[in-house]
Amino acid sequence: EAGIGGEATFYHPSLAGDPMFCSGVYSPSDATIAAATSWPCGTRLRVSTGEASIEVVVQDTGLLGAAHIDLSEAAFQLLAPLGAGRIAVFIEVLN
């Protein structure tokens, strides 16, 4: 399946320990956590930049636009430094 261009941000640190929409509790150190509104709970996604790629699972939702994914701090840091804040990414759905 073809992917789409999008953008990634990361959860605000104050959200650590909060319940997630799909299930579970948000942990900044869990590199599999993503929030999105474009894909349903449980969707596995590959999120890539030019240099790196990670696999995450949609476990939460939020006030996010289309093709915007909010990652845990740990997941975001595998793609870019937290200081980048917001990065362009390529998002693919994994079956």
C-alpha cells in the first residue's frame, strides 16, 4: 500500500501516565506509541524520514489533522531530536 506524506510531533511531557483513547497508559519511553485521527486504533504504521524509520501502533487520538501523527518521546527521538519539534515524515500502513 502506498504511503502518504505527513508530519510528526510528540506528546507533551505532562501527558505521561495519562490513559490513552484506545487502551493503556501513555509512557514517554514506549517507542511504539502513536496518536492519530487518520487511522483507527490498533493500526500499525511505519513512519519514516529520509534517514530513519520506525514502526508504531495507533493507541491514542487527539486534535490532529489528517496525516499528522503524534509520537511518544522515545519514538520521535528515533527519527529526530526532540528539539526539532515537528518533522516531515512518510507514513505507511502495515498489514
